[in-house]
Amino acid sequence: MYQRLLVILLCSVIVSGSIAQDKRKLVWSDEFNYKGLPDPKKWGYDTGGQGWGNNELQYYTYQQSKNARVENGNLIIEAHKEQVGKNAYTSARLVTKGKGDWTYGRMEIRAKIPKGLGTWPAIWMLGSKTPLKWPDDGEIDIMEHVGYDQGVVHASTHTKKYNHIIGTQKTAIIKVEDCSEAFHVYQLDWDAETMRIGIDNNYYFEIKNEHSDRTAWPFNEPEYLLLNIAVGGNWGGQKGVDSTIYPLRMEIDYVRVYQ
């Protein structure tokens, strides 16, 4: 009787877990099963070369296929050694603002990231407010990687109370030896109480809503997704930039958002 009851309980857990999974709804995605420029109904661009608050070296272009395109079922974001004004490099920064803004959910981005000294690829989110007030409106870094520390992936959040400028940011790292040779799924699970970030269902970063005020948890409001490769900068360029490795790319197989 005890064994039978145990089996019934185990089955109940499995079934309830699968039901919970089934209740999750895909609300936005790009599978990149087309060719050409990124779908303008889903992606916009941040453009310019003003350093982006980090003394970065790249100029982000607008609708330039050499920097952002879809081919062979993948989104390609590609940085080039190419002079544009005062900037010695070009790249792309794709954003979903106004086309995909979410409060809570599960974000999955399957990607392969570049390697090389001075590279700084990122998969991240920012508060959708206009104008944005950073860090008050919140930043979620699902994946950051700096080329001088190859194979170490970072997850972080930034708020007015907890951010890197004042040395209080919440962050964690994980070693992913083949992050530049193989695709991995970078994940964010986010609700009103908890935020977890992981790779391939291995969660290594978690923060809790401390229920103090918005300076600690601005994450009850919409955020949008950004995909980019930066070159150099305060963090990415700490140990220099290898100018001989370009062009280089980040490849994204899909982006999926569930709620």
C-alpha cells in the first residue's frame, strides 16, 4: 500500500509539472526562418558611435546587412574593423522596444557568441520607459562575455540601489568552455518575486524581490530585449583590443518569449 501511494504521489508531481509547462504560452518569437534584414516588425536598431556610456569603440549601424542579417536560419550580428567618423569599428545593436516589451516571463535565446580580445557581446534587457533613466529603470543582463576572459559568462542586474557604478551590482558567473564554438540556450525566468538566469536549464544566478522600494526592484514594469556586439569599452577593452580578428559574429538561432 505504501509503495502504491508513493507511485501515485510521484505521478501526480510529474503530471502537475507537465501541466504547468503546458500553461506557459509563447507570446513572441523570431525563429529566423527567412533571409535578409531582421524582421522590421520585431526588431529596431540603436545607432551611433558616442561610446554608449562605456567608452566603446564601435559605431552601431542602421539596416546594414554586413552588420545585421538573417542567413541559414540564424540572425547574424557582425562587427567589422571599419572607420565611420571617429569610430574604428562597426557593429549592430538590435532592440525590440515598441515591438516586444514584457513584464515577467521566460526568455530563451539560443546563441553562439564571438571570441577575441576586446569583444563584448551581450544579450540583455532595459526598462521600456522613454526617456530611460539608468539604472533606475532596471537592466537585466542575461548574457555578457568579455573576450579577455574567454569562456566565462556573466549574468547581472542593475538598479538604482544595486549597480556596478557604486559597486553593489548583483552578479554571477559560470564557465562555458565552448560558448564560442557551440550554441547554448541563455534563459531568463522572471516574475514578481524572483529572477533567475541560466544556460541550458542550469540556473546559476537568482535575485529576490526584497519588497523595499523601486530603487531595489524596478522589475514590475515592461522591459525590452537587446542583442549586440560591443568593441572595447570600460569593461570589454580593459586588456586591449585585437584589431586583427575582424570581422567576427554572434549567431542567434532563435528568440522565444513565454508568459
